[in-house]
Amino acid sequence: MKFIYARVSTLEQNVDQQVAELQKSHGQVDEVMTDKASGKDTDRPALQSLISKVRSGDTVIVFDISRLGRNVLDVITLVDGFAKKGVSIIVHSLGQIDVCSSHGKIILSTMAAVAEMQRVEMLEKQAIGIARAQAEGKYEGRGKDVRTKSQILELLNGGMSMRKVAVEVGCSLSTVQRTKKAA
């Protein structure tokens, strides 16, 4: 079987452009799997599903190494796991190189290190920008919405489950859990 795996980092981003380019360049595929999640680790639903589905002789196509992940160890472990299953991984941005091959592994190691470096640099730049904005009084973080917290506590005290409270209030489950714990 032939799979496309595409990933973007946030829910707001669109994965369709990657998928369209891969389909155009690599022809018919059996399944397209996509994640909208950070590449900091491999805890992504579509990636985990892909790992469990692939069998010997299958091919996985990704746009570039960073779509597999932005942590060198995770990417190398992931590719090694695919190789042990007899699965080929084609990285579109590198041409038709199978990164599971001996030549491909050298390129993989270098590209995975670059992807990790880019993520670290991005986080460092973000921290510098936030610190500068805070010093200039232009940044206060996400803020704490007292109305939301009181509404969360009121719904919890009324017997509503934490998940339902999160949906009702329009916040994350972790926000509900933190609010309950702090109360």
C-alpha cells in the first residue's frame, strides 16, 4: 500500500496544500493520513494509526523530514521502526530518496537535526519577543478571565462533568481541571 502522511503544527493551519502537492507528484495513493499537531513528539493520532497499519512492502510519502517530527531521536526511531517493518519512506523535498536506505539514513540524520534546530530557534525567538514585549508593557500573556473561572466552578458545583463544562464554557479540559484544583 502507498500512504501519504501530512502534518501541520496547529489547528488553524491547512494541511490540504501538502496533500495536493504529494498526490500530484506521487500519483495514486491508498490512504491519506493527516495530523494537526506539533512535531515535538510522536504522540499524534494519525501518525500512531499509520504506524499500526503499515506492513512490509508499503510506502509512506511525506513532504519533508520535519513533517515526521522535529526531534532527531524521535524521527530516527520512527524511521528505524518503519525500516524494520520493511516500509519505505519517501521524502518529497529530497526527491525520490528512500530515507530507510543506507544513503537515505545519512541524509535523514542531517535533515532531522536541522528540523530540531529550527524548532529550538523558533522557541528561542518567541521567548525573546515575549520578553521584549513584556518589558515594553505590550504583552500580558493570555490573561485570566475571572468570569470564565466563576462560570466553570458554578457548573462543576451544579454536577456537570469536567468535559461538559469545557464544551459549555468554550475552554480546554485542562483549564477546567486547573480551575477546580485551584478552588
